[in-house]
Amino acid sequence: MKIEQERYRYIFDEVLRMSDDGFIVVNESGVVTDINEQYCEFLGMPKEEIVGFHIFKVIPNSKMLDIVTKRYSEELALHVYNPGKTKREDDNMVLVSRSCVTDEDGQVVAGVAQVRFRLRAMSSAKRLIQEHAELDFYREAYHDASNNRFNFSSIVGSSREIQNKKREGLRAAKTNFPILLTGETGTGKEVFAQAIHNASARADKPMVSINCAAIPSELLESELFGYTDGAFTGAKKGGKKGKFQLADGGTIFLDEIGDMPLAMQAKILRVLQEQEVEPVGGTDPVPVDVRVISATRQDLIRMTEEGSFREDLYYRLNVINIELTPLRERREDIPELSYYFLKRLNQEYKGAVSFSADVIEALMEHPWRGNLRELDNVIKCAYATCDGLTIDVSDLPSKFASNVQMNPQGRKLYEMLDDYERRVIVQALVRNKGNCRKVADDFGIHRSALYKKLAKLGIETQKCVHEPEGLPCAK
């Protein structure tokens, strides 16, 4: 019996130690027989000055003696301590549940109280909210990644330049060599990185992205390499895996690598050389198997000459270099890209908006310093501005109006536009095996609008077996 009592005593002590709440026990006379360390800390008194003393000496306005005398219990009652009876003056309120304990004969043996501290409860709630928010962030990031799994067939563009870049990317995907994607902002470097990953043997493993320019330098190391339990103030209990560990077996995409601080560049170089990471606060390296794809808009060669980027890291990252072409150097892709962005908007907002010929001409003449990102934003702006079913030049930002003008030799610009449109539509018809319904869906326009364009551009049509209604398609 004594051994069993000792066993339960150990269990009871451990439960009291693990709890965030305060616990206190008194006998039938109101003398304190036990209290946990959390409650001692809250009261600002050592355990030796509490156990063995009457409850009124510790807590003058306690109801514990009343509980054992009148034999009742209460839950979540508000208790306010007398001034000076808690460690902190601003923390003198708690929620307390009290109960009388009787034996099998109905005799009072003790009174117990469970105290829920206000500030600790708020801290726990805040921690739960933060962890829940973090979980939502990763869930949303995973959802976005799952729904934006770009591959090379989904990269829009039929120009020679973009087709060459696709072939380079496909060849690179067959290896595990580091890849450096270079080019102006908005040229689609992250899309290419996803396409390379999804075309590689690592496609069934995670691809983890991190923007080196968006994270403060003091947090970048823990984000990349993770940290151990207690590595620094505010570290999560149990530590946290870094991006390299999360990408183990797959691909890590280091966007804006040119903005990485020099100190971190040395650590990245070590990871590439040793294939292992050392979490912040840790002593044992963790092996990782990752394929590194990095991207930058900056001139890394110039930066190595200036000393702001490590030359040895540059050559480690630049085993395969793919420089993405700016939009102004592949203008023949602008109509196709414009229709692609418009189609997405029509699908999202259940619309049937199309472009006027003047709009496409204006888009063709714009310099597009922001490349694909700027084109996407301009079309979104025009979509939100237009009143009817057609986006006109007046719906575009004012800087586009000057792009629509007559050429001294007549409608030469329109003729060039017609050539572009004719080429894009014919390619789409070939790609869809002459199915006009699919072509119209690809461009985000109604079939009747497509038929008008076919007639205007002189694309001959005939009945097609792909359309049971006998509607026209390209010959």
C-alpha cells in the first residue's frame, strides 16, 4: 500500500510540474500541505514559507477554509489578491476552481484549488494564435504551390527566344547541377524554376522557395538552416527545421541571391560543398540532399569584381546559366500572353471581355520595362476599368494612348499586328487540332469573336469533325 502511495505521489508531482496552472492543497484545518512551483512563483514566495503554514498567512482573503468547512466546490471564480500578496502588482487576478475532498466515509480530508493565471493564459493563447497563423501560412503556401505547378508546356509564348529557353530548361532539368536564372525583374524566373523542378527526377519531392531580399539578414540564417531548442530568445520549443531541411530530396529556390549578405554567402557555399547544414545553436551538422536553383536580376560578375558577391560562390551557383529574355525582345509573344492573362481574369470573374485591335497594337508598342509582371498588372487594371465587353485603349493607363498612331505609310502598324494575330491564331488552331471552341477558350473570348477574327485575317475555314455543330475551323 505504501509503495502504491509513493507511486501516485510521483505521478501527482509530475502532473503539477507540467501544468501551466497553479495548484494548492490544504487540510481540513486550512493548513497548506502542498503547492506547485508555478503557484509559488506567482506569489513570489518559496515553498518552505508556504507548506505547513495556515492558508490565511499566505492568502489572507482565501476561501479555502470556507470550502472545507461548508463542503462545496466552485469553478472558474474570479479571485483578486490583496495588495502585496503577488509577485507583480499588475498581476493580481486569477480564475480559480476550488473543491472539498472527502474520503469513502464522507470525512473531509483536504481542499484543493486550481488557479489559472491571467498573464500566462494570455501568453499561451498568443502562442497558440501565432502557431495557428503559421500553420495557416504553410497551408496556404502549400495550396498555392499545388495549384501553381508550372511546367514547360504551361509557359506561354511561341517566339523563337522563349522556345530556346524552354529547351535549355528541359536539358538542365535532366541533371542535378546548380542552375542560375538571370534576367530583368518580371521575366518569369520563378516560373522557370518551378518548370525545371517539375521536369526533373525530383518532381515528387518538395520545392521550397525563399526570397533572400525579403527576409532581414539577422533572420536569414535561421530561416535557411533552422535552429535548435533554446537557440535564442523567442525560439520555438523543440526547434525548427530550415528551408534546406524542408527541401531535402527536392529543390530549393534562392530568389534574389544577389541580395544575400556576404556572411551568409560563405555559409551557403559551405552547404553546397559539404551537402550539410548546421542549425543555429546546434553542434551536429545535418546532411541534406538538395538541388539549388538561384535567380537574380543583378549583374553578379560586376558584383564579384566589386567584392559584394563571392566569386567562389558565383561559380558554384552558375554551373548552368539560363538568361531569360525580356518581353520587348520577344514582342510576338505579347498578343498570346495578353490573351492568356485576360482568359484567367474571365475565368475568375465569370466574364467574357475581349480586346480591341487598338489595344493589342498599343501593348505591342510599349517598352515593358517591368516585363510579364507589368503586362499582367496593366491588363488587370484595364479589366477593372472597362465598362463593356471590350477593353479599349481608353481603358489602358494614359501612357499607352500615344502608342496608337498612324504610320506615314498608312496602316502599317495594324498590318504588323494582323500578322502577329494571324500567326498566333493559326498556331493555336494547329495546337488544338482545328477545334475552334478550344481555341476560343484558350484566348478567353467567345467563339463568335474568334470567327470574326478568322474572317478579318483571311484564315480559310471548313467544317471540322471536332465540332459536331459543323462550325468553322482552320483549314
